[in-house]
Amino acid sequence: MASWRRAGATDEHVRASLGEALYYLAGCHARLGGIAGAAGSGLPASEGPAELDRAMALLRRAAENGYGNVSEMRRDPDLDPLRGRPDFQAMMADLAFPAQPFAIDGELGLNQA
């Protein structure tokens, strides 16, 4: 838990803009949110929702800064505490949707007769 807290605090000092760094920080906050209230965690249950909210905010920033490895996000155990959240599910659906769903061989497949 101490490692996750130190890594999560990095965001407060560095304000990283790289998508991958933000993604890993999100995982730290998700883990903290997931263990909040557990015996020996040192983190009260009341802090869990705030940590999960921070994780989601960082995930959104990561995506905005180019992180889009959906297959990693689907299997990363660090994100398990977020999986039941509607905002996480919606974000995953958005990221999985192709940027140009009607593209055919690099061209838009519209108005081609």
C-alpha cells in the first residue's frame, strides 16, 4: 500500500502529461480505492470512493494524452476495483470503438458507388 501511495502522490508533484505514466498512476489510485477499509490497509473506507474517482480522472487524462491500449486495460488487475463502475464501462466501450468505423482500406466508405 505504501508503494501505491508514493506512486499516486507522484501525480501531485509531477503532473505527468504522458498517457502511459498517467495510466500507471490511475492503477495505483484504483488499487488504493480497492483496499480502503481493509484490515491493515491504513486507509479508511471513506477514502475509497475518492481514490477510485482519482483513478477514473487519471484514466481519462491518459486516454486524452494518447494511451489507448484497450487489451491491457481489459486484463490489468490494477483496474479491477473500477470494473463495476458505469463510467469505467462507458470509457472502455468508447476506447474500443474504432476511430473511423466506416473506413475501408484507409478510405471512408461513404458515397462510393
